[in-house]
Amino acid sequence: MGAPKQPSKANDYAVAKSLNEYASKVINIFSLYQIVVHSPDFDLKEINRVYVLLVNELQELYKRNTELANIKYEPIWKQIDYIHAAYDVQKFLERLYESKESPVKYIKNPSKYIDYHIAEIDRLCIIADKHNPDFSPEQKKLIEQTQTILDKYNKIVVDEAQKRHDEESNEEETRQPRMWYIPEYTLTYKLDGSILVNDALKLKKAHVDSVLDQLMEQSTSNPNKLFKPSIDKTARNISTVLSSAGFTPTLRALFFPTIREDKSIVFRPKITRDEAIAERIDIYEFEAELARAGAKTTLWPDELLIEWGFLAPDEPE
């Protein structure tokens, strides 16, 4: 029996990209906890456990792969390999934002710095033509554990924040601002028939050659233009097909802004939050649903959080 097959460099890139993305999501949970909510259901040790295991797996990858180790923008886990408190994460991101060498000064959200490192890994994946990682059994188990933690605590953060808003709302039930927002909404159709919003919210899966599959395949091939998809003539109207797949009125307004009686449509795979608001699309509950599903959120600037009462202003020195 021969020696076990060694993982390829190309697969290292794909695995590293995925594990870094999971580590980024865990960091985001810590950051949201510190600013948004202090819930008794939040077990920081439980979250920290998967983070430490992710970091350990990444450290082993980077030891054997010099291309990963030499990426210009260091990943956050090289600075924080164990999280003693949620406060540590927020202070680190603040220091990162204030650094003159950091590219973060050009963007609103310091945690975006993490994406610079991941973008460089993505470049390596493109060069190696390897995007789908082949995980070891141990890595698969770790990812499953991490996703379970993310699902659990994303829901706690959103539910607790919503509870706080509800308690503070007045008798007219006006919508209170949230501490976070989602700057852009995307819809992706995967080869396996999965329909994902912001790579987090899953709609109904399309079966091969079904009317939904025909509609989604042709839509993704003809983005942002009016066209008439060639689908089964006996099919129901397109609005009904989309509704059956889980497209709410909000989702249809975002991603299928034009649906005509003659079955001509416009598919829009990406729309910014500002564009949606300009079109008077109601995104309030939709954003909460996206966040519960694990979509990446962005914190509003500190001055707004202070104005809305979520943060206390700095004490004068």
C-alpha cells in the first residue's frame, strides 16, 4: 500500500479560501456581539472553539504553502489566534482602521480588511484553475461544526437586536434603525440548481430541465436586459414560477424588476441597497431575513451609531 496522497498546492488555495471565509464570519459574530447585543445565550467559549480550530487548520496549510504564507495582506488570525473577549476583536479592528499603512482607511468597515487577504487567495485559485476545495474528513467535520455555530449565533444576534428595537419602538410602531446594513444584494444560480441570495439565503432548488431551471439558466445568461426566455409553452406564468421557488414580492422587485404579460423579463443579478431604496423597494424585513441566514453585514459609522443611541460618545479627555 503506497503512501497517502499529498494535497496539491491548488487544493490548498481552495481550502484556504473557504476556511478564511469561515474565520471571517466568526470574527463578524464577535464584532456584532460587542456592539449590537449582550445576550445570556451567547457562549463565547463555544464560538471561540471553532475559531481556534479554524486557525490551527489554516496555520498548517500556510506552513506547507509558501504562496499562501507570502500574501501581502496578513489575515486577521495571524494577529488574533485566540479571542479572549469580544472586545479584543473590536479594538483590533479600530486600530487597523487608524493605521496609516492599512488600505482600510479608504472604506467604511474595518472588517473589510479581511477580504483583501481572501481576494489574493482567490487570485491564486484562478491561476491554478481550482475553485472547489477537496476537504479532508476532518476539515468537513470542522466546517459543519462552524456552520452550526454561525447559524445559531447569527440568529441570536438578529433576534436580540430586533427585540431591542421592538422594546424601544413607539406606539406608532415606527421602524427603528439597525446597527448594521447590507450594502449590496446578489442572486446566484449554481450548477446544482441552488438559488442563493448573498450566498446565504437559499431558495427552492431547481430540478434539471424544469421550468425553473430553464428560466434561471437563461436569466443568468442574459443579465440586465429585456429578453423573452424560451421555456415550456405549457408553463405557468413567470411570476407564479418565481413565487413557487420562494421569490417574495421583495425578491422579485430586486432581481426581476420587469415581468411582462408576454413573458419578457429583465433579470438583475446585483443591486445596491441605495438603488433598492431609490426604487422604493421595502427591504427592512428582507435584510433581517438575510442576516439571519448568515449574510455578511456592515456596521454603520460610529457617528450614526452614537446618534441612534447604540454607542455612547467618547468621554472628553
